Amino acid sequence: MFKSVPLFVGLRYVRAKRRNHFISFISMISMIGIGLGVLILIVVLSVMNGFQQEIKKRLLGMEAHLTVSAFGGDWRQAIKKLKQIPEVTGAAPVIEGFGLANRGRHSRGVQIRGIDPKQIGQVSGIAEHMICGSLDALDKTRFGVVLGYEVATGLTSNYQRHFIRSIKRRFDHRKKKTGNGRGKVQSCGDFNVLLIVPEFRTTIAGSLPRYKRFKVVGIFNINMTQYDSNMVLINIKDAAKLYRGKNKLVNVQVRLDDMFKAHALRSRIIRVLNTPHVYNWERLHQNLFSAMRFEKRMMSFLLSLIIVVAAINIISTLVMVVTDKKTDIAILRTLGAAPATIKNIFIVQGLVVGVIGTLFGLGLGLLIAYNVESIIAWFENLVGAEVLSPDVYYITKIVGVIQWWQVAVISAGAVFISLLATLYPAYSAARTQPAEALRYE
């Protein structure tokens, strides 16, 4: 039966012999190094993909795909024109501003957003994250307010804070069990907050900021600090009264059938509404997404150095094998083996080390990436602490999202680096002169 000489001899050199246990040990270290490099790259990139996906999903749970401002007309007419565009699936008016939420001794700065409860569902998924109360109550209650979870717990007494946290635990339990935390609408308790805006009115006592007492009719939890700790929602009519701005402060949020069409549709909406003030979701959060893309590239580059270090071990291993096998090489040359055959023997040996290491890292990396959420949950239960604190991070859970093109690039890159590492030792082996090698044998 015909066998390829380079393949047959190269595979034999990979296996341990009595004389070269140390060389085999170095080969094993090289395999493990390449495997660890591939494993870490796959796991880290999948976690970063998951982080980016969760950020997008939660941002777009509160934010629209496009935001139009300063369109110089009635927002109702603007929405009517926008809905004539086939790609637009929804549009809703909002009034946005900043202020201070106060209750007793507790105060915190907040972003106040005036919404139309009947239309906001067309552009936002906030209703799916209401742990108590409802957005509809903003229509039924004069001067009602929906608070972010961290805002609510930061403004309430210990007893009310404990009550709100117990509601959230039940909501999270239902969501984990059924995929949807919403059940029967539950009351958030009976308490009010004072909203103060940076607009002053002149009185006998001097200039005083505008303020209004609002009744809490709902609490939402996005699991994203940017919103849970800063956002409050009120009816757009109440917002117009609070800011005394009426239509001139209204922006229009737009939802598309595909969020990735936002950039392409921006110029079309500019022409339809005759305003340059159209912002897509990527532009509104440009710094965040640019930072994540840069971080992903840098992490990929730095972690790839693990594979490069392992490849250097392959070079060391093959150089030692070439030195150890000079007599064997000389005998093969005298039997008629061409320099190319000798070179291919050591290329096969190095490639086998690289391929086995890559397959080891690939299998283990995919296994961890698929189960990273469960692994993190187990670790949190073990140590009794959260890996991602909601006070520090945008999101509070780790999700692995595998992109197969990344897996393919990582695997192919590891094998290619292993191939490059074999070239110098293989070329050195091919240049061995039989007479020189056998002179002292």
C-alpha cells in the first residue's frame, strides 16, 4: 500500500520515543499553547459579541432607530409623512429634557422624557420591562410618572425599597421561567415624587425653578444603568406643561423594519421633512460603539500573541528535532530522498502540532462559549457576588454570541501561523549535507 514518505515520517516524529521525551514534552506544550490561544480568542470574542448585541438590544428597547428634531412644523404632519415611507413601521412624538427628582431627603438628577402612551409602543419596547404599573396609567392619571428601577429605589424609604425589590425578584423569576416577566398588573405602592426642571419663574420671593408633584404609576427595569438610574417617563401633555414648550420641543422617534437601514434612509427623511436634524441610533451612540469596536480589535490582536508564542515553541521543537535527527536525514538523503521531501517531513510534523492544538482549542472554546451564561451563573452562586455590578456596567449578564466567520478566521489563522513556524526548521533540515552529518558516525 502506497504511503506518502513526508506524511509517514512526520507523523512518526510527532510520537514519543525513548530518546526524545523532552522534545515530545515541548511539542505538547506547543499544542496546549495554540489550543489555549484559540480557546481564549473564541470565548472572549463571543462574550464581546454578546455584550455588543445586548447593548444594541437594550438601547433599542428604549431608543428608536431614527430621531428627528427641529422639523419646523406640526409633529402630527411629520409622523403622517414618515409613515408613507415603506420601511417605516412606527413613529411617535417625545419631549426630552433634564431635571431633578426629589422625595423627602432623597434627590437625584434624571432625564425626563414625555411620551404618548398610545404611540410609544410603535418605537420602543419599554412596556415589556414594566415590573409594576403600566404605561397606560399615564393616560388615566393626571401628572403620573413612570420611574426607572434605580431611580425608584434611590428615592424611597427602606420599607418601600424592600417592597420594590421583591416585585423585581418576582418579575425576574417569571421572566426566567416563561421568557416574559409580565403577569397581572401589580401596583407599585402609593407615593409621589417632585420633578424640578431648570426653568425659572419670577415670584415675590425671587426666581424659583419650575416644579410639579407627580404620582408614581409604574416602574421599569431595562437592566441597563444608563436608563434604570436616570430615566423617568411622563405623559407628553404633562411634559409640555412642565417645560412650557408645547410643539417646539417635540422630537419624533422612528422605528424601521430593519435597524441597519437607518443610515441609508436618513437622507431620504431629510428630504421628506426638509430638516437636517435626523440622527440614527449609531450616531447617537457613536462613541460607545466605536469604543467597543476598537476594544474588540485590540483584544483580538493581543490574544493572538498567545498563538504566536506557541508557534515559537514549534520552531524550538523542530530545530531540536532537526539537530537530533541529522543522522536520519543524512541516511534518507543517501537513499535518494530529495531536499523537498526532507523539508515536507518537518512541515508535516509542525502542522500536526498546530492542527491538533487548534482542534483542541476550537472544541473547548465553542463548548465554553455556548455555556458561558450558565458558567458565570454557577460562579456567581459559588462566590456569592455579581460578576457585572449594575452600578458599574451597562449590562448585568454575560451572553456568548458565536459568529462563525470569526471562528473560521481564528482557526485558519492558528494553522497558518503554525505553518509559518515550520518553514525555517524545515528549510534548515533540507540543507543538511549527508557527508557532514555522517562524518563522525
